[in-house]
Amino acid sequence: MRHLTIFLGTLLFATSAAVSMSQNQPEPVPADYKVYEAVFDLMDRIPKKDPHVTISDVTLNSKCGEADSDLPLVNGCSFLWMKPDTASSVKQLLREEWPDLDDSTWADFETNNVASVRLREPIVTPWKHKLIEPGDGPEKDWESPDMTIFLSRVGFNKQKTEAVVYVLIFSYMDQVATGGDYFLFRKSKAGIWNFAGRLTYFTKDKG
């Protein structure tokens, strides 16, 4: 598919102070950004002229009960695997959808998403975007973004030829719903990350 068709679930945001991030916080490796850009390329058909999209500059993580976090939570936990799901059960879902998924890809995904990291520009997108810290107040011309995106860290296989990333979107447009998807990419011999699969992790229809 060329764009996300995702949905509204039961959502809960932490409501405390903004995320405390130090200047020395780890950052994604350059390869992560290439995969993010491959995801954004799939979203080039947002059904609105000149959409404004905000992207969280803090990645999702797999923690629960982070009361001091403004990252989105559901049932007090991360969206990567929502209770009663676990990392193992989500891995099984992905293996059912992608039987040839490399074990090392998921192992790397789990390891990389234990803690959040900070994203930085430049990030290439097919639409206008603004990188924001969760909890930031609205700014002129961005008071009502059409969409807010949260990204996980990327998991790579040992050969760096396969990648998995989770994308959570909060949409404020009727034509695009809110939801979360896992994406699979594989690198071509030319070094291009090609779309290889998508699993919609939660949907409104599934509750």
C-alpha cells in the first residue's frame, strides 16, 4: 500500500511534565534515518493539500509505568506491545505475517527500544513537517497539525539488509485514522530500503 490506513484505539497519554532529555542522550544511527525516510515515502498520499505533520523527536520505548514521560501510553505501557501482549507474542505475530523474518532483526529491535533516543534534523519527508518534543506547546502555523508521528528505533539483522520499525500515528483528519503499524524493509544491492511488508498491530475494529 502507498499510504497508511490506520485507526483509532483506546489511547492514554501521560499527563505529567515534559520528557526530561539531556544533551548527551543517545541518538539513532544514520541507518535508522534511511529507514524512517523509506516509511515516509509510503505516506506520500496524505489526503490533504499541503498537510502539516509533526514528528516526535523522542522515540518510543518498551517501558511501562513511566509516570514522568509525555510519550503516549496505553494501559500505562508502550504501544510497541500492548498488554496483555509481550515482545514474544508480537514477534510471533510478525513471524506469522513474515515467515522469513530474521531472528536477529527482532532481537536488535527489542534491544534498541529498551530506551528512547532523540531524533534530529535533517529528516526527509514528502510533506511539511516539524520535529517536536512531546509536551511542547503549539506554535504559530502549527497550532493544529494534521498528524503527529511517533517512531520506534529500527531493528536490523546482522547483515544490515533487513529492518523492522514501528510507526504510531495520531491523525486529526477524517480520512486518516489513528493507529500503529510494524513495517518490514529489505535493502537492495543498490543500497535502497525497499518496502517488504506491513502488519497493522491494532485497529479500531479489533478494539
